[in-house]
Amino acid sequence: MSEEVEIKYDIPPFVIVPNWIAEMLKPTELATYVALGKYADNKTKECWPSLNTIAKDLGKSKTSVITAIKALEKKGAIKVDKRKNDRG
């Protein structure tokens, strides 16, 4: 007798990528965009994962992620707001 298993996600199980974005991005940029979507709030569309977290998710270097994020911002796919902590 098999038992049914219900899978619950803390985050949505998929990320929607607009066609115009998918068509203009290089593979690492697209993967970075999708990784950011994994952490995005559904209402505000904001996300704050660390560069190390994204790099780990993608199996890429932190430098590759930084390059991809800069390209995504330049191409208008994302908007980057710098945050400061208590130490500046």
C-alpha cells in the first residue's frame, strides 16, 4: 500500500520570467534572475538574499553573481537598492 505525501513549500515552487527578459539575458544572468525570484516577496517583489547565498544556489562564484546582477540592472531587469547595516 502506498502512502500519499503532501509537499509544502515555504516559497512558491516556480518563478515567472517575462519573455522579454528571457530573450535578452545570458545564461548566468537568467539563472541569477531566477535565483532572485526564489527569494522575492510576492507582493513587494523585493528580495534581499546575500551574494554568497545566490552564488551557492547557482554553483557560481560570488564574482560571477556580482557581474550578473550589474548586467541585470543595466538591462533594466532589476533595480538594485543598496542597504546599510548599523555599522554603515
